[in-house]
Amino acid sequence: MDVTFMESVESTNFKVEKDPVKTVIAASMVGTAIEFFDFYAYGTAAAAYFPKIFFPAMTPLIATMLSLLTFGVAFVARPVGSFVFGHFGDKMGRKKTLVVSLLLMGLSTVLIGFLPGYRTLGVSAVLLLCLLRFVQGVGLGGEWSGAVLVATENAPKEKRALYGSFPELGAPIGFFLCNGLFFSLESFLSPAQMMSFGWRIPFWASAVLVVVGLYVRHKLQETPLFRLAQEKAEVSHSPLKVVLKHHWKQILQGTFIMGSTYAFFFTLTTWSLSYATTALGFGHQEFLFLLMMAIVIFAAMILLSCLYADKVGRKSVLLWTTVALLVFSFVFPVLLKGQHNMVGMLTFLGVGFVIMGTLYGPVGALLPELFPTNVRYSGAGIAYNMAAVVGAALAPSITTWCISKFGLMSAGYYMGALAVLAVVALVLTKETKDMDFSK
């Protein structure tokens, strides 16, 4: 246990023990990896299979846009999840809410795997798909903030960003596992078999992963900072009301800091998969392989950026990287011109995931640090999931529509506008590296 936290604890004559580091890593990383595996399974299916399964009567462009809109349904649902799980997470504890969020996400994912298509149920199939997708989003809305609190509220002061990287690393791990499974399936199954039943297998597989996640989280203790807040009677009875009344500025700052990161991530993954395989001549399996290679860069940069953020601060790392994103927004459309331009695509994915990993890593510490312990679950969760609405809910569909109307450069303008908002938010945000995290 770090010295700062021990001094705070001993002053109240209240002694708690932290979970071992390996338990913290497993509980925060494994659960988030499972959640993101489920989420990416939907993103891959929405880009590659759902246009024909759920929107077969539409033109290819309209079918793709509608399919990607169903992908965005979950992002609209995520703030609902952050309200619900944030309230109970700040009132009852982090551990219980993490278990429930994992169950909700896993159950809805498995049910999507059993859902008949449009030719069987008609419009009802689309409505059920949107409903299950909404439930998925509610579950994920409570997942991320709980996972980063398990990590950061167990961290020594000088390593909060590093510990915050554990759940962040769940994103590339889940993405790699999901794409790896789709890649393997497409290697052994024909296109007709993938369209018939192969796309369902990753959704069914999540049931096994959820059991693993529940086992790991069952062994987890409540975080020491939350237990300290309980002992000092500082747990809020109305955390949602408190955070919206007294910390709305921090919510807005966190939302716009994270908004461009979200949009960029789903431009790199969901949108690029759809665009590369429909407009640029890349095979679906081929592009999945490229994404799997690039995701390794993503994971490495999450870890490296967090180590650096613990030394120099979160704000400077995020600010300069967001400026890099602004510049890259006007460069990447040029890289995606020409049929099967492998050099351009590798540059787009390579540079893109360097920027993405550097942006995504430090927010695991920054967003929780913007809020006090008694409303931290609610505040960090609302900011993170409102960013999903601002940056990701409509990003793939908007990007697809903009390109169809105004050309490829319009995708860069859209990304650049979000990056400008993020720069403004970062300039107005104070450095949080040395704050007293126990309050």
C-alpha cells in the first residue's frame, strides 16, 4: 500500500488492505476485454454482414448506413448505463455494479447471436436487434468507469496512469480476440456459411468469456478508497444529483476531451473496415489481418503513454497528441485514395493507432481524477459515455454519408472539428497528476 494512502487511512484509525496487483490487473483488464470483445463483435458484423441480413431490400449504401446506425444505438444507451451503474457504484460500491454490468452485456450479446434475420421476422428483426444493442450499451455504460476505478483506487499515487492503463488495455485485447476469431472463421468457412451462421459464433462465444470474467471479479475486494469513504460516512446518497449539480464543468471537459478519441477509434476500425472492403478493393479477411497487426501498436502505445503521463502529467500528453490528431485529420484522407493502396492503408493504420493509443491510455487516470471519491463512478462514467455519443454514436454513419456527398476529404474535416473541441477542453482543464485522490 502506498505511503500517502496509508497516512490517510491511519489518521482515521481505519485499516484496509488492497488487492494484490495481479488481482487488480485481472479484474480490471479481463472484464473490460470481454466487454469490448462483445462490442467489437457487433461492430464487425454490422460492417460486414448485417447490411445483407437485416437490410436486404435496401441499396448497398443505404443498407450499410442503416446497419452502422444500429451500431450507434448502443452509444446512445451508454449514458443511461452510466447514470444507473454510476448511482449504485457510488452508493453501494464498485464490485457489485461491475458484476451486474458484465452479466447484462454478456446476455444481450449471446441473444444477438440467436436473432433471426429480416427474411424471417421482417421489421421485427431490426427492432429486436436495436433493443438488444441498446441493452448492450447500458451494460458497457457501467463497465469502463467501474473498471478504471478498481485500478486507479488501488494504485500508488505515482502510478495511477499506469494502473489506469490496465482496463484500457482490455480494449485492444478484446479487439484482437474478436478480429482473430472472425479471421479464423473466414479462413475455414465459405462466404455463404459466414452469412448463414458463421457471424453468430463470436456472439455465442462470449458466454464462455463472461463466465471467466465473473470468476475473476468474484475474487475482487471493494476498493480501499470506497471503503474509507464508507467508514468516514462520506458516501453520497444521491451521487447523480451531486455530480450534475456541482461537477458539470468536469463532465463537459471529460466529454469533449474524449469525444475526438472515440470518433477516431471507430473511424480506424468499424468505418475503415466497411470502406476498405466496399470502396478500396480490400478483402474482408485481408483487412481484418491488417487491423490485428495495427492493434498491437495500439496496445503498446497505451502502456507507453501512461508511463510517460505518470512522469510529466496527463494534460501535456493528451494536448500535444490531440494536436497531432488535428493535423492527421487532414492527412489521412489522402492516404486512402486509390484501389488497394497497401502503403497508404498501412500508413493510415500505423500512424493512426500510434495517435489513438497515446490518446486513449492517459484518460484512464484523467477522467477519474476529475471527480471526488463519492461521485467518481458517476462522474467518470457520464463523461466517458457522453463522449461516446458525441464522438462515436454517429461517427461511422456520418463519415459514410459525408464521403458519399462531399468526397473523402470531408471525413477529415469532421474529425478535425472534434479535435479542435478536444484541444479547447484540454486547455481549460487543470493538470490532475498530483491531486489528492483519496478525497
